[in-house]
Amino acid sequence: MSILPPVPVGVIVCSVIAVVIGIALLGVGFLLLQEKAAKRSRVQSPNTTVIHPHGIRDPTQTR
């Protein structure tokens, strides 16, 4: 049975803080990517309005 040398408390505390900050940064990055993807997928309304005439009997006249 080997006895490991004691690890200083500061090393453990710094490691835990680094892991928490890393997870937080990954979460923020994920949320920013989701927001960016949502903005891209929005449909923009057109600047022009298409008016479909009523009463045209020949369907080849419509575009």
C-alpha cells in the first residue's frame, strides 16, 4: 500500500474553480451559438406585396 504525498488545499481549490469557470464558459458559448442560429433561421418579410387578381379565366395569364 503506497501512501501518496498530501496535496495542498490551494491546488484542489484552484482546480475546482477552474472546472466551474470552464463549464460556465462552455454554457455561455453554447447559448450564444443557439441565439445566432435562431437569428439565421428567421424568415424576413418581403419588401413587396404580391397581389393576385381575381376573375382571370385563363390560368396561363397568371405568373
